[in-house]
Amino acid sequence: MPALAGEPLLTTDQLLTNARALGAAVPEVGEAMLAIAAALAPVASDEVASIALAGAWSEIAPLAARLDVDESALMTVLDYAARPALLAAANRLGDMVDDDEPSRSTRCPMCGAPPLIAELSGKDGARSLRCGRCAARWRFPRLACATCGAENAGALHAEGDAGIKQADYCDHCHGYLKAVSVLAPLDYVALLETDLRTVALDLAAIDRGYARVV
């Protein structure tokens, strides 16, 4: 059970305030985000806030149809509107996660989301998974698949990038997760930026039939 599961971290009003702030902060898509926030306002409830916090995206389709908005756009707005609360809560509870002992969990111990990226550190390339929603960090076996836990995952990388920047893939579940070498844990903004800067690895993995859990 994720540490933050079921916790009342976000009120409906806070969710809508965050959604509107997103629209104001991102001019390129701001108008669309503000339209979704406006459509949410009359039906927003504690249930909607709970869906956003839990990342229960399978429950988004009926709400999107009811609001007559794009399902993916609604999911994006709810996801990012919930992240400030998740980040703050996970930061306060960070000591609960023992980063010295590898875990077999393929989901974030704080919020339950799948990992966004893996960090490789130290001479032995110790591997830690990072959550893209709350920024939690937890140790994970070096050669295990971060999607299904199977052993002996392979790696895709450019010449000379092995152990530095690669996509670890699994032929058992056909999942993959990018991994980058770091001197220290990435902060949240750097985490998202690193994910964007390594999109070539995503394309290479997808081209070979692998998929990342989101």
C-alpha cells in the first residue's frame, strides 16, 4: 500500500486553483487547460480530487465524456494539478523510504505511480527508481525489469553510453525504463528535463516494440 494512498492531501478548491494556475503558466496550451478547468468546476468533487491524487486514470473516460472534453487533456490537467500536493507530502515523508536496501516494488512506495526514470550512481552503478509524480526515490535491483520484476533485462544505448544513458528493456513483458548516471539524486525539475532530453531512447525502445508504463 503506497504511503500516501487515501490521504486527503488535496481539496476540490485546491485542485481547481492548481488547474487554473497551469493554464495561466503555459501560454501554448493555456486556453485549452483553462477551458477544462472551467468545465470541471460545476462537477468537481472530493472523488475527482481522489482520482487525481491516485492517478486512477481508468476512471477518467466517463468524466471526460460527461464534460465533453478530450480524455487525454483532462488526464494531463488532473495529473499536474495534483502533483504539488504529492510532492509536498512525499518530501515530508521521505525518511520512510529506506534507500539503502533494494526493494522489489515496481511502483512508487509513496504514491503508487510507475517510475519515470532510473538513476545509476556509484562505482557499481547502483540503481534507484524515481517517481515522476511525487519525486520519491527507491533502490531497485540493478538487472531486474522495473515493469514486471523479471531478471536479466537488456539495455539499448548509443556507442559509449552504456551505464551512462540507456533504456533498460525486458523481453518478458516488453516494457522499458530509461536509466541515467548521476552524481547526486536529481531534483524534480531536473528529473522532468532529463526525461525530455533522453527522448531518443524512448524512440529507439518503442521502435523495437517495447513500451513504458505511464
